[in-house]
Amino acid sequence: MQHGNRGPAPHGHVTLVQVAQRAGVSAQSVSNALNNPDRVAPETRKRILAAVEELGYEPNLSARALRNRSSSLIAFKMRPSRPDKASLLMDDFLYVLNAAAVEAGYHLILCHAEDGPAGEIKAYRDLLKKTSIDAFVLAETHHNDDRVAALRSWGVPFASFGRSWDGDDSLAWVDVDGRAGTRAATDHVAAQGHRRIGHIGWLAESELGQDRREGWLDACRDRELETDLQAAVVDSLEAGRQAAHRMLDASRPATALVCASDTLALGVMRALHERGLRPGADVAITGYDDSPTAALVSPGLTTLRQPIDEVGRQLIQAIDNLMAGDPREPQHVLLEPELVVRGSSLPGPRTSAVPTS
Amino acid sequence: MQHGNRGPAPHGHVTLVQVAQRAGVSAQSVSNALNNPDRVAPETRKRILAAVEELGYEPNLSARALRNRSSSLIAFKMRPSRPDKASLLMDDFLYVLNAAAVEAGYHLILCHAEDGPAGEIKAYRDLLKKTSIDAFVLAETHHNDDRVAALRSWGVPFASFGRSWDGDDSLAWVDVDGRAGTRAATDHVAAQGHRRIGHIGWLAESELGQDRREGWLDACRDRELETDLQAAVVDSLEAGRQAAHRMLDASRPATALVCASDTLALGVMRALHERGLRPGADVAITGYDDSPTAALVSPGLTTLRQPIDEVGRQLIQAIDNLMAGDPREPQHVLLEPELVVRGSSLPGPRTSAVPTS
DNA sequence: CTGTTAGCGCCTTCAT
DNA sequence: ATGAAGGCGCTAACAG
């Protein structure tokens, strides 16, 4: 633990100058060896890298940020989790996003904002004023998203989890194909013999909800099934529960319910519980998101798993490209969700010795 | 993007000098007005603050970090979430922790590490080498925690969610009283008339699990109930399921099962499902954590809610005190969990019109 | 190919 | 009570 020349250098911080001294060159050459390898003689470079290695040198990010206006920080705003929501992908998402960020040499910094887009934009601006942020990751973009407009006007790179719903393809996004997912779920229950397949989805304002609804419609049309059983509600357990009761009280009731979220599907399970009906055996249910809860309820909830780690990786990749000034069109990545079949959509009781999971 | 741009700062950054010009003073006076109010005449100070307000000045954190070796960054390492785990408090925890951090003028930066304590320590050290980190927040501390030793040896402030289990009171921690919680849950089911109350807890290595088990023992002893029905298993749905089957197959079977986690309790629900038994009506179940899932299953799972927002606030407070060089003993805060009663522990079927939630 | 100069924005030290 | 100088660690620009 040798101290720096002047002032207390905590934790044995090593600086460029120390590396330079060790290698017998100037500080600039060390910087070049690291950042512009071609500007330094191979021989010198090797010596410098050896010294770097030996001293365990790591560039100081604050200094670099000050000089370069680039902090290697990527900001992400968390939402408060609602108590009645199952979809805590956020937890997983944040983990993989951070892992990918670190892998690419960035770090994730969390952003806090009052609710609503205005609050979020203000939080972004405040953060940018305080320190340089290389890029932002947005989630749940909508039509005419103010956040997109704001970030763009500031010239800050960003990528979004959620496509641009207004066909604005100058923005980099990664998304999961909700339509294909819901279609797969509908096909799956149809394959079990169900003909009265209802859909419980989100309100019409939600582009995401609309997209998922389309998948159900697609599948029904393919099979010439009726599409009269549908609900457009908010994303809550209670809304799912009530919608389920309505569809089960219909003159020709639903025998299968395809939902736009696990939360809604769990509401359906609640409704069945109240009626003494069994998920799977009596009414087939599918959700969406593969939230942790889906695997834990009994019977397990059939749902669609979003390839969340791939989403994280692709977002960071997109940002990396943006930062590198890649002149090509920003990335648009649409990933396929995976149908995870569990007991809630299967007719049979436990047919095998394996527990219905 | 553009590096080394010498021109005007992007995003309309405002610097100390600009504020100084606006207020007709030197940069130092502005700095003093902000950081050492007593070193500047009240009148001048007022004028300066007006200029700050007017220009929307925010000190640049990178510059400050470089100068002060203090970044106003607090680091936290996330774990990957296990697929079979219900307790995604993390999501909530991170949100409130960040909110509290921002409130106190900090920002949360996420840390990524390979699994295991060694990987975590390495990640901390790497981060510290790259940039100054004001403090760390630890989670799930155990007996003889290497991370504690490491951080302490580096002289970096930190606070931990989870007490020091080895009586080392020189470390600042916030924790939730698992013993009191489990006792409350046990008392609750006992009050429903249950006499054969089993406990499904964690392996003996887990201090946290041991603590929770004690609460069950306390309550049983108080009421002179037998404590033969107990299991010490890993925290998974499957383990809970198997343990439940064992306790229901006993010669004098359990009529109530108090679990150390929601995950285990959900395993119990799975076991009941397999046996065609009803949670609540046939066997009372309680979990621990009030994970999102607990509210979403049917019937709802009785569980213990950790006052997670208070935990977050207290952790930041503890760090703030540490940073301020508060000479008093580090904070130790033990919070009480709150019993949330839902259908899984209540005998009656739907007695009222209100759905069993 | 390498070294020197200068300055990013801030704050501590020292002079006025 | 205020201002001037200097430097935290780094790197773009320009010599040499």
C-alpha cells in the first residue's frame, strides 16, 4: 500500500503518472497505449501494459468523465412496484441489464423520479446536469413518448425496452413479440380442444395490450372461433377476477381464458377458486410474462417467458453501437417469447407421478 | 459521440464560473456560499443563491469527485434471482433504497459480481479502483462475513441489511425481527385453535433461519405445544412441498404449518393441492416476506411484511451518519415485521361477500 | 512515435 | 469576507 506522491491516495490508488514512471515513459504515452494503441510503438506498448498489469492500474472514471464528458454510466429509472402486480421482471431485468453493462465496460446508475412522464424527464435532466451520463435505458415506451422527445432534443443516446409504437424508426429498441406470444398461447389452448376462448386484455390505450390482443384474434380467426369473449381492463388482479366471472357467467361461457398478463391470469384463478372450479381441469388459463409467481402457484400458470437476458444484452449492444457513432440505422430487435406450459392450461389432473408444476 | 469537444458544455451545463459572473463574485465565493455558508456575507450569499437558482446550477459530480475523492455514489450488488424463489423484495428494496439515497443527495450504482463472497469482494475492489464510491450497502450478512472484513480493511463506510450475527457491533445494520415475526404467525394460528403446528425452516447454517425458528419455538413453549414437527431445508418450493407431505403423513399430522419464507409456504400449498386439501380450511399456512406472490395466490397467503421502505431509509441514514463522521456508535435498527392475514390461515370458507384475499 | 502544454469543474490553502 | 493560485487524474492538441 504505497501512498501517492502528494496527498493521501486512498486504497492505494494507482495513477497514470505512476504507471508512466514505472515504464519510463510519459503519462500521455500510457494513455495512448490504453486508448489509441496504434499511436504507440508495439515495443513501448508492451512495456507499458506490463507496468499497468503490475501496478494494477485502473483509469479513474471521475477524471475521465471530467475530461471526456463521458462517464461510462448508463442510467435507468425504476418504477415503484405495485402491490397487486405479479410482473416483477424488473428485478431480473435489472440484473441482466447491469451484467451486460458491466461486461461492456459500463455501470448502471439508478434514477429516481416522481410518477409520470414529466417527473421522469425532470429526473433525467437533473441527473445530466449533475454528472455526465453516457446513455439512458427506457422501459415501456408509448406512442408519442415525451421522454423520447426530450432525450433526443438533448442529444443523449438511449435505447428502449419496448418498440416505438409510432413507427419512428430512428430510435433504438428491443422488444418482445406480444402478438406472436398470445397467438401461441391461444393455439395451445385450442389444441387442447377449447372452442370458447376468451381474452382478458388491457385498455385500448395500451399499445402493448393491443398487440397482445391481436395475437389472440389471429389465432381465433385462423380457427374460425368466435371472438365475442373479450375484456379490456386495467392490469390488476381484481380486474382479471371480475372479467373472469363475467365470461364464466355468459350464456355460452368461456372454457379457456388467455390473459395479457400473469396478474390478470391470477385474477382468473382467484375467480375460479371462488367458484370452486379447478384451473386446467375446468377452465384453461394462460398468462403472460412468466413472473416468478407463475411457477409458484398451484397448479403452475402457463405463461409466456420473455427472453429477458437477451433483451438486456441487446439494449446494451444498441447503446454501444450508438456511442461508437455507428452510422447504420439504430437497432430494432424483436424477440420471440417462449410458451411455458404448466398445469393451468392442461385438462388432465396429475396423470404422471411428476407433480403438476 | 463527440469526445474532447472544447466548445460550450452540452445540455446547457452551467458551471461555477458562470454563476459567479452572474452574481458578480468569484467562483470560490459561489463554492463557499454552497458548501461553507458561514464563510460568506449573508448579503452576498443571497445574491449568489439567486444566481444559482436562476441559472439552474448543479455542481458537477465528476469534478467534485475528482477533487474531493467523494462521488456521492452508493454501491449495491444485486443477486441473480432464482427461478423458484418468491421473495422478490429486492425489486421493492432497490426502489426505496434508491429513493432514500436520492433524497439524501446520493445515487445508487449497481455492482456486478461473480457468485460467492470472493467474487463480490473483487467486484467491490474493482469498482473502488475505478471510481470513488462513498459507501456500500450489503445484504444478507452472515457470521464472519468476509465482505465486512474487506470493506472495513479498506476503510470504506458501509451499512448492512441484516444484523451482524457475531455480535460485532461496530458495524451499522438494519434488520427485521424474524423471531418476533414467526412468533406472531404462530400465535395467530394457535389462536385459530391449532395445536399441531409444524415449522418448515431453513438449514441450521442460516442465522436468519435459526432466528425465525426461535419465534416458533417461543410461541409453542408459551402454549406448551409440542415442537416435534419441524424441518430444516433449503429455501425452495420443492423442499417446502416435500416437508409438508412429511408433516401431513405423520401419525399425528400437522394442522398448521408456519414457514420461514413465502417460497416454502407456496411449496406447502402445492402439497395441499396435490392432496386435494384446501389451504386455510383444511390446513393453516403462513409464509414470510409478503412477496408479491403472497397477495396473488388463491387463497391469499398469510405472511409477514417486512417494513422495507423503513429499512431503506434507515440504511441511508446510517450511511449518512457514518459519512458525517458521527462519533457515536454505528446504528443498529431492529424493525418489527407486520403480520398480514389472508385466507391461507383462516378456517372459514368465504363467510362474507368479500372475496377471500 | 513521443513528450509538453493546457484545461475539464471544483475546492483547499493561502493571501489580500 | 473575498479572491488568486494550484492541482485532483486524465487526454486532445500540438509540438519535437
